[in-house]
Amino acid sequence: MAHRERLSVVQAYRFALDLTARQERAVLAHAGAARVAHNWALARVKAVMDQRAAERSYGIDEADLTPTQGWSLPALRRAWNQAKPVVAPWWRECSKEAFNTGLDPLARALKNWSDSRSGKRAGRPVGFPRFKSRRRCTPSVRFTTGAIRVEPDRKHVVLPRLGRLKLHESARKLARRLEAATARIVSATVRREGGRWFVAFCVEVDRAARTPEQPHVVVGVDLGVKHLAVLSTGEVEPNPRHLDAAARRLRRLARRVSRRVGPDRRTGRRASRRWERARGQLGRAHARVANLRRDGLHKLTTRLAREYGTILVEDLNVVGMLRNRRLARRIADAGFAELRRQLGYKTSWNGGRLVVADRWYPSSKTCSGCGAVKAKLALSERTYTCTTCGLTLDRDVNAARNLAALAAQASAAGSGPVAGRGADRKTRRAGPVAVKRQPGTATAGKTGTVPPQGGTSDQMLTKAS
Ligand SMILES: [Zn+2]
């Protein structure tokens, strides 16, 4: 019965591209157009703001001030469309989607900034949007309308204006879904990452709802520094430490780059070809590390989400931890935030749920045997020894057991059976899923911990005493 249920989710399919030189030039032209539109609109918003501020300081009446420039995407688009014949006389050469690619994130950035300033948006303060530089920004262009399709041979995709692009890998996974009419392409983004071109399709997928293999089992996952994760079952997921393995190569390549003649903006010196080549190698080495890391994380989170009904993780203050420089590299390497994000959407796909424990729940300091809480536990103490009951076990296993016990408590105490699935949850056309909260769990004062697609993440404010 549960297997008949369908679940509508938005997910991405990403494929590497093999662009011809001509296609690459076309994509870069579109990405450049996006940047021009972004920078023009930002300059315009700034100019109007400054103008109004100046007029106000002269004591001009509020009604006589220069009219405001709207920040919404339609308003920015209207302004751009009026200005483009003058600002960008070449505008016909690019798809209008290119300009949208630049204006859409600007509209969102301006909104985030003003919400953050007025206190409507929690979390760290959001800065005012900045101009995009050709040197620093990643070239990308997004198409939301027009002919976007995967060719029947599954080795080519068709995008508006860019035409038929060859894929480096088969798009069969997406093609199968499209042929079975269980997927609809919402948008396609072409982007360069680590010296390589990719196309990412944002797809609305109708998935069959699943049930985890062990729907009633609660597993606590402790994200550690020594290991990537430790499960309350005692299973230890070793830290892949791909960055460690590649660190020597990265260091060598970075040194090579620094020895060669790079660009200098003050003197106008151009970079040497040898510098460009070395920098390409360094970029590819970094990209490889990122790929390995992503692969390891996906394998772990898929396995966990398929297996267990409830997964409980700690709400780590990743930003705060990254500020601790000694731990920083390790933590960045392990990709904690990414792990939790993946667990968020994968549990919802698999019919399980993710529970995020309060940041201040002392999972490491509590004894999983008797519940006694230690006042202090140094990071160097790898073994937990309880002074009350004498329990001795691995520090991370102890923490994971505490988390599992906490999740079991939450299930028993009013949040009901694990039913976080399908029927009561609708995915919006785009953007994050509205989170349905189980009664008995609160969200007061908590932000930034619900994964973007986390339909099943609950917050626990239970404090163990
Ligand atoms: Zn104890």
C-alpha cells in the first residue's frame, strides 16, 4: 500500500559536457551577458539609492525624490529591457535567459540583504550584493524556457540558442524518467567547474515513495573529527581524507603556480602560458578532491537513508567550528553540512526522517549507560570512561548511542509514529519544500538547520540534564 504512494520532488541531474570551441565561446558569451546585466542593474540600484540619500540630505520632500528602483525580478527586468539598447547594443546575440541569469540572483541578494537588515531574516548578517568580476565569477547560464531536451541517443542535449551539445556521459537516468513521464525539466544550467563544463538539469520528479529497510530502527549518527561518522550501532565510517591524500600534490602544484609569472593588475602584466597551464592543473586537482569527497558522502547518505527509519544527527555549528583553524581543514574536508543536507532530502525520498538534535545537547559528555553528564571532556580523550558507573567505550560510539536514545525518546513522546512521507507533503514547483512539523517539536530560535529539501527534518530542543 505504501509503495503505491508517489512523492513529487525537485532534484538535479548533472552531466559533464564536451563542448566544441565554438559552443564554448557561445556559452561564455551568454555568461558574460549575464554578468553585464547583473552589474548594470546593481549599479543602477546603487545609484538610485545614493541619489535619494543625497536629495534627502538637501531636505527635498519625500514625494519629490527620485523614484525608487524596484528590486523584484520583474522590476529589474523592466529596467534592463529599457536600458539594453544603449547599455548592450549586442543584446540580440544572446538569449534573454542570459540576462535573467544575472538579474534573478541579484533580486534575491537584494531581498536577502534588506530582510537581514530589517531583522526579518535570521542568521548571520547578509552583505550588500557586490559586482561580479570576469576573473573571479564562475561562468554559468541558466535556461528556463524554450527547447530543452535530451536527445533519444542520450548522448546529446538540446538547449535554446546553444543548440545540440554533446554529453561526456550518458544521460540515461534522466532520459528514462523523461520517457516514462515521471519527470519534467524545469531548467538547465550550463556551468564551468574546475576547468570542465557541466549541464545541470533541475527536474521535477515523481518518485515512488519507499520504506526504509528497517523502518522502526533509530540510528544516531555522530559526525566526528577522527571518523567521518560513527553510528550508534557501533559501526565506524572512516574519514575518507581525500584531501590528505591529495594534499602533497596540491601543495606541489600551488608552489609551481607561485613560481611562474602570474598576472599583475597594477602593472598590467599578462600571465604567462606556463602559469595558466599550472593553474589549470591546480584547479583540476582541487576539483578531483571535491569529486571524491562528494562521491563518498553520497554513498554513505544513500546507504543510511535506505536502511534506517529515523536518523538523528547533531546540529553542528559548522561556521563556528570552521573558525577554529586547527580543526578547520578536517571539518571542511569531511563536509559535515553537505552530509546533513543530503540526509535531509534522502530520508524524505526513502520514507524515513531526519531529526536534528539541539546544538547544545551534550551527546559526547553524557554517559550512554547511566546518563551522568561530565562537566568537561577534552577533544583528545578518545575513550569515554564514566566516573559514575564505570562504563568505558569509544567516545564517538558513546555519543552516537546518546543521539539514538534521544531520537527514540522523541518518537515515543508525542511526535507519533514515523510517518513523514508523501501524502501530507507537497513539493512546490521550485524551491524548498514546506516543512511539516510534528507536534511536540519546536523550532523557536532555530534557523539554518533545515536542509533545503528537508521535508522530514525535525528540530529537537530537548535538553538532557
Ligand atoms: Zn555511566
